[in-house]
Amino acid sequence: MKKLLFLLFVIISGLCAENEWKKGLDWQHEFDEAVQLANYHNKPIFMFLESRTCFYCPKLKEEIFNQKEFQEKIKKYFIPVILDNSLDADSDVENTGQCPPRLTVSMTPAIYFMGPNEEKLSRKGKKHMIIYGMWDLKQMLAWMDDAIKKFEKLHGAKYDFKK
């Protein structure tokens, strides 16, 4: 009986830890809803594209999205959305909406930073604000800061991040 209870505890603990990265963040699963929220709250969009076969997607969620600094910045400055990058298929990633075909990319994980009108927020010296692959927290926070600065430059005082 003790072994059975221990096994049940291990399984439940594993399931809870698996979704720890979602804790406290209102991840959107529909792109159109994220755009509406971005317009309503006057915030840029942080869009995470994943795929079922991606090795680094779950690592990024567990190692970066779990971090307090990341979660605080997302809550304050962004509308987060998580989407499946699969093309022409129903989403095959659990609890993930389907990425619009115009925004799909060639590899995952991929992160877009964009305004509420789908304007891409460019990085300094780069054409677009798509981040591919696994990165550390420090670099992710720096990219988020770049996106915030670009957003403020494009949209000026009408966007109030103190909401």
C-alpha cells in the first residue's frame, strides 16, 4: 500500500511540475484573441511557437518560462500566446492553439515580439523580432527589453504599461 501511495505521489508531483511554467501567467491559445487583448490592454504580444517534435520547446518552458524575472516581465509588459507551429493540421500540441499560416516558421522553438496590429518589433540591427532556439534567461530578458523599447517608440504615450 505504501508503495502504491508513493507511486501515486510521484505521478501527481510530475504532472504538477510539468505545467509549473504556466503558473500565474494568462497564456492565450488563440491568436485572434491575443490580438484583441493586446489592443485592449495596449501591450505588445509575446508569441511562443512550439511543435510536438521539438526537443527544446519543453526545456524553454521549464527553464526560462518558470523564472520569476521572466514571469514578472511578461505579466507587466506583454500579452503571452502559445501556438502550435504545425502547418495545415489540427494542433497536435496539448493545450496549444494553431498558428496562423502567415506566421508559421521553419523551426521551433520560435518567439515573435509584435504589436497589436501584428507589426513585428525589430531587434537592434535586425530585420525582425523572431527568436529561434534555446536561450538563457539573461538573453531572453534583453530581447524583451528591446521589444518594449521598440513598442514604446512606435506607439508612444498612448500605451501605458502601468495597467
